Amino acid sequence: MTASEAPLVYLIAGEASGDALGASLMAALKTRLGGAVRFAGVGGPLMADEGLDSLFPMDDLAVMGLAEVVPRLPKLLTRMAETRADVLAKNPAVLVTIDAPDFCFRVARKVKALRPGLPIVHYGAPTVWAWRPKRAKAVARFLDHMLCLYPFEPPYFTREGLAASFIGHPIALSMGAQPGADDRAADFRSRHAVAADAQVLAVLPGSRGGELDRLLPVFGETLTRLWAGGWRGRVVVPTLARHEGRILAAVQDWPGNPLVVTGNDEKWRAFAAADTALAASGTVTLELAAAGVPTVIAYKVSGVTAAIARRLIRTPHAGLVSILLGEEVMPEFIQDDCTAERIVPALQALLGDEAARATQRGHFKQAMAMLQGPADGPAAAAAEVVAGVIGRA
């Protein structure tokens, strides 16, 4: 088979977590298909490392919430049209959409209408268990397979006639869940001159611009109050390289000489060294759980988005570990409760009580066990489904 005859897999990822899923899937497809595969689509730096030449910068799609989307709607609509046209022009063997359902599903629905024979797989199920449950029936009309990261998700789709597989969550296999955490912690503390007996607080204000706008001021005030209350540890802020300058500027006003780090490996080393974390709600809370870092969650969206969400959200918890276990494991301070005044006592309680931290870590082990999928791991399981869809096309 010549390079031009190898099947073309078109992938669309819209944010950092999707970029990671896409990159691991691309690597697994190369293994599964013996290297006889080509890629096209939209992705970030990790997918670029696996050979994807992105149609446009993935950051153009990284937006969340109604109030945040509206100002960028013209650009998003343009990107949707460009992506649809590129998929149809390249005529891939399969279209794989990853996360970012508002963007991906609009593209996929139109592509299916214009090219009914093109198989479409979505990686990372929409949260129909949390809100908008009717989406399961809607996506069954234009998708051919749903790859689910959580064990409770497949029935929502199979009951609508859409094939769905629980493939496990990659976070359950992440660095933070593996042996060697003590060595990584010691290395991190040594390289950054953090005393062995100093408490480390990891602070994660989000990966989107809008999240940083809303959470950085709250987190800064929280640390100021924590410092005023007598805590004397080291703050570390793992962030994406594209946000480093903005974070460095913000933390200049924070007490305790905060340390800003970038890179996935450095993030996991920071987690290994951390005693406690303050984090935005999202996938990062699962990463912290995998690393065994007791965490307080804080999050807020725009007033318009919050008003809509209150009417639609069906789960009592924001944290993914709490959703998995059916109880609030990480204390949550959402929207009106997302204030320094409310957050500080919860952080003080964790930082000052090893038993409370141990209780969270016990829950984390339960959650990670629930996220284990097939023995070969999520990427290999996803590649098996995608390869099977190509073979049937």
C-alpha cells in the first residue's frame, strides 16, 4: 500500500483535553494499522507532534458558555464552514470528532447529510447525564459510534440505537496514578528550591481565557486571605504555555512568591509535590484525583450562562469524582459561592488536617478503579473501534 492509498482519518479536537485524546488515538492507530494511516483535521500541539497539520489553530474553538460564545459566533461559524468543506473535499475513511460537542456535532450533522456513507465516531460523550438528555437521541441520527470515558454513559446512547463503548478514561492510567510519585515530588522540590517540609498548594485557574478572567481575581484574593490567616507554604501554578505570560503577570500580586510551571511532565511533578489544590471545575480535578492531591473546587461562569445552567443541569455535583461516587468528595464553591471568603476555610481545613486529606485520597482510589477500561488502555480500545469502522466502510 502506498502512502496515498493509506486510509485517511479526519480528526476534530476543540480544546486541550481533546488534543490529548486525539494524539493518543493517532499513536494507537499507527500501531493498530501498522503505520498505514494518514491524518487531517483540527487539533493542537500534541496532535501536531503525531503528524497532524491543523486546518486552523485549535484555540479558535476553545470557548465555553453562551455569553462567551456570542461575541465569537461569526468566527466560529466561519470555522464550521471551513471544516465541513475540508472534510468533504478530503473524503476521509472516517471522521472522528473529539469533545467540543457544540462545534463538532454541527459539523458532523451537516457532513452526514451531505455524505451519508461517511462513518462518524465521536470520542468523549456529551454529558447527557448532567443536562440536555435529549441530545442522546439527536446525535444517534448522525453518529455511527460513541466512545465513552465513563462507565455509566453507554446506556444513554445504546437505548437510542447508537453503538457506544466504554473504553476507560486515560486519566486512570496517567503519570500521577503510577509508581514514582515520591521521586517526582523530590525532584520538583529540589529543582525549584522548595523545602522538603514546606506545604505546597497547587492552584489551577482553568485553561480557557474566560475561566482565567473570572477565577484569577478570586484565587488571588483567596491566597491573600490564606496568607493573612497564617499559612506559610509555597504556591505552584501549573498552566499551559500559551497562558504563561498572563499567569506570571497575575501572580505578581499574590503572596508567597508563587511558582508558575508549564508542560505536561512538569504539571505531574507539581501534583506529586502538592499537599492540596485549589482548582477550576473540569478534567483537571480528575487529574488531581489520579495524583492523589486533596482538592477544593471553585468555579463561576457568566450570569447569563449560570441562569441557563440552573434550569438545565440535572446533577447535584460539579466535580467528576463526586459525580462518579454520588457524594461530594471535593468541596465545591460554584457561582455565587465562588468567593474567597467561602473558599479559604475549606482550604484551611484540608491544609491543616492530614486525616481529611487521607479521606479524599481514599475516595480517589475508588473513582480511579471505576475508570479502568480494557486492559490495553483507552487509546488502544478507541483505535480498535475506529479501525473497525474503517473496515466496514
